[in-house]
Amino acid sequence: MSTVEDTIVEFVSEELLELPEQIDADANLLSEDMVDSLGMLRLIGFIEATFQVKIPPRDFTIENFRTPAVLAGYLQALINDRQD
Amino acid sequence: MEVLLPQLVATHAARSPGADAVVCGDDVLSWDSLDKRVNQLANSLRRNGVHRGFRVGIYMDKSVQSAIAMYAIMRCGAAYVPLDPGAPVSRIASIIRDCSIRHLISRQAKRTAIGTVLAEGATLDCIVGMDEDGLDGVRCINDAEIAGEDQRQGPAVKVLESDLAYIIYTSGSTGTPKGIMHTHYSSLSFSRWAAREYELRADDRVANHAPLHFDLSIFDYFAAAVAGACTVIVPEEYTRLPASYSALLADQRVSVFFTVPFALIQLLARGVLDERDLGQLRWIIFGGEPYPAKHLRGIMDQLPHVRFDNMYGPAEVNGCTHFTLPANFSADDSVPIGPICAIAESLIVDDEDRVVAPGETGELLVRTPTMMQGYWARDDLNAGAFFRRQVEGIQQVFYRTGDLVTVEDDGIMHFVGRKDRQVKVRGYRIELDEIEAALTGIDGVQESAVIAVPDLEGSKKLIAAVLLNGEPRRTGTELVAALKSRIPRYAIPAKVDCRQEFPRTTTGKIDRQQLSREYMEMEAR
């Protein structure tokens, strides 16, 4: 498991859920009871601050944010691009 | 028979059976198939004991199934009660108990939550949308059983205009949600007015952003149905991700879009609107809370072909004023709520119910056919919710909005603030008293004050100041966790500030203004 993925799982599990519980890296972040619209803003703010990235507007899609694993994959590519 | 809400479906099914009625992702229902599915579900509900006047809960994310459920419940002569699928189960249980819901339409994913609702002391006879029995003493009805029902016609039930169509629950200041009752007459009066006013047509595609427990959804479904237009349901996941949301608006050729400023601000910031073909979009209507002018101007510049309109009205009266923004609207102007609509009249009064002089601020009272019947089983609230006066021997009943407004010479009104401590956060009505009641209900909390401060997203942020009284020594995180099982998510404060002391007024009350100044400075840093 990557560090990016761990960090996202930990933040969502502890900060965004109605009752804190450990979620799976493949859990659907967008299902009901998971991350609501304000939670999504908090997640975006957290990600951008923690990984020092700026997510381009066109990337705010369901495809990129579906699960912690998917999101981590997307962010890793963004971080790698920045380092290139 | 008079055409009431459920008959709108049958009427369109006869006139234009193949036209799209409700769309959600890949699920597309024509008026004909919607009518058939509504008949089947209504027959099943009837067979399982739903009578005229009953309240039936809808407990699921919005989908074509929830649209079918709304109409089927009304076709039985019952009122639908939309329950927030994301609300704490204790709140769901309290609503079920409050209006004696015996039948619930839900789906398999809600099974665990429903088990907890039952454990919280709510009693249900029947749950529709569940695969198998197994919940103690509750009959479960699955989709296959419903598919076996007659689809040609629904149950023969007499329904009058004055019968309840739905009850929408909203925050109450004491911590108990209150149920706003609307009849077929009040919701149809609003829907017909809105369909006329916004010139809705059968070829319109009206987006449904709001969840069903949010009154904006009445426009999305019933004003659209009056015109024979299609309702395009925006699945919840799209509302969280602006770039996908704007793609959906384009792909689904949405022409009328009623939403909250928060969603539009997100779409402008992260929705790549300039990359989407939104040529078919003709109306963006917003409501629920004030729209900061600079954000509004921003999206108007991005979509110059669209007409923007501010629709105002508490859920108790649906809409009662609206204002279409002129193309030259300036980012420095304030956004008016508009003149009272043609089918309503208004009074602006002071604390003693005397009409204020022109230009002065007062509470807006509204008399309109779109007004609620009252709050469910709350004679205490109903006594204070209305203002009654006799004119030429006829009693006139006005709803007290609690909103302070000023009116210009041309009749255009501006929202100034609230008479009480209600705030709007991302369109949701929140009673600060309710959050404080929930906080002080937690062991270890002596006093609390919840303050709303403006945030960077064009809405507000809640900060809770808390005074602890010894054991157990709570932390802010613990308090937030405890709140999550007591109040809806949208009402959870963004920060909990555990303090040693409160600023006090000379009479010893918490000085909320001082706290407010303190937090605004803190947020601005």
C-alpha cells in the first residue's frame, strides 16, 4: 500500500465519516453515508495541503475520486509530474 | 376528477406516452412506463395496508425508484415523507415516530440502518424494496412482488385537493425536527405558478439537484410534470464532483437548473464550464440562501446565454418571490429576492405586527395558495406560525417567514437577515439553538454557543464555543463525534472551541456578538 493511499484512508476514516471507522482502500467514497459535498471540500483541501499539489479543475471527476486507491493512483501521477 | 399530482403522470402517459419523464443515469422512464410502475407500486402499497391519509416514508438516495415512490404513495391518497438517507438514524427514528409512519420505501443498502432505526424504538409494519424477511415482525416486499401487480390502473381511492401530498421535515429550534405539511392544492398551486412563470415546456429537461427532503425538489418534479417536461435526476455522487456534474448537465441536455448558490460556486470554480457545451441551458434558478454577488457575476459571465433567477421562499410557502437578474447586474450590487409573486400578497411588519413605513426593515408575512397546512402535530408552533386578520369580514391568513426584508418603491424586496437564530448553510436550514441543545445534552458540557461566520466558499461555517464542566473531560473531536449521532451532517460545526470562559454581557448572558467578532477575525487570518 502506498503512503498516499494510507494518508487518504486515514483522513477519511478519522475525519469525514459519521462515525469514525477504518475504511478499505477500495471503499466507494461517493456512496451515501460516505463523503458528502462539504466533506469533499475538506478532503480536497487536505490533499492539496498535504501533498503540495494543485488539482486542475477538469480532474474533479467521479473517475478520479471513486475510492482511496483510485484517488491515490491519480495523485501519485500528479506528484510525479510535478517532480519531472 | 380534478387533476392532482399523481394524475399528472396518467395524463402525460395518455398524451405523450413515449416522451421522457424521469431520467437517472442509464435509467430512463417514459411517461407511460412511469405511469405503469407507479400503478404497480401503488397497488402493492394498497394491498399491504396503505390507506388514504397515511404517511409513507421514502428512505433512499434519489433515483427513478424514489420518483416512482413519491407518485405511488400519493396515488394511494397517502402523503410521502422523504427521509434524509444521510441523517443520523436517531433522527430518522424520531421522524417515523412523530408522524406515525408504518410503511417505508427503501432499498437493500439501507438494511443495517433500518435495523438500527427499529432498535431506536420506531415501529414499522412493512418495508418495500427489501429482498427478504428477517427484520423482526416487519413484512418486506421485494421488486419481484411489485412487478406482479396490475400496471394498467392504480387503486381506486378518492383524493381531494385538500388532502396531504407530502410532509418535509426541517430543523426545529428545540432539537426536534418539525414536519411541514403540504396539500395537493398548495404544491400544485406552486408548481403551476412556477411552470407558467419560467415558461416550462414539454421539451424542457429540468435537473433535480436537491435531495427529496429538501423543498427545492418540488419544483424539479412537479413544476416539470405540470409542463410535461422531463426531470433529470443528478445522482448524489455527481453533486460532489463539479467536473463530472457539468459533464452531466451537457450530456443530459439540461435546460432548466434549480440549485443552491454553493453548488453553482463549486461549478464555477472547478466545473470547467468553458469546456462544456451548455447551449441548451436557458434557466439557472437558485435559492436556499443569499448568493454573493461577485460569484454570481462570475458564472453569469461564463454563461451569457442563460437567464439567472433568484427564487425565494421558505419550505412553508414553496416560492413566493423571485427576481430575474438583468444582464448588466454588477458584482457590487446586492441580489434582491424580488417582488412578491402574482398569486401571493405580502405584509412587512414590525414586532407589533404594524406595517412598517416604505424603506424600513420588517418581517415578511406572506399570504399565498402555495402555503403549507401547518406543522404536523405541533399546535404549539402552529399557533405562532401564522398571522390572521379580518378584511371585510373575511379572514386572511399569512405565514410569518421570520425573514427581515426591506422593500424598494418598485416593490422589489431585499433580504436583510433573520428574526431568530436560523442560518442557512449550503442551502440547508439550520437552527443554531438545535445544535446548542445537542451539545449541552452531551455529558460534560455545561454551556455552548454556536456562531455562524462567512466562509471562503460563499456560504457559512459553524463554530461551536463550549464550556466544559469537569468530568468527563471532553475534547473537541469527542464532541464532534457525539454530535454526529444527534444532528444531521450539514449542521455539524466545522470547529469546536473548548474554552475556559465565555465573554459575557452585563446581564451575564453569553456575549455572542463578541464571540462572532472573535471568530470572524480568526477566520480572516
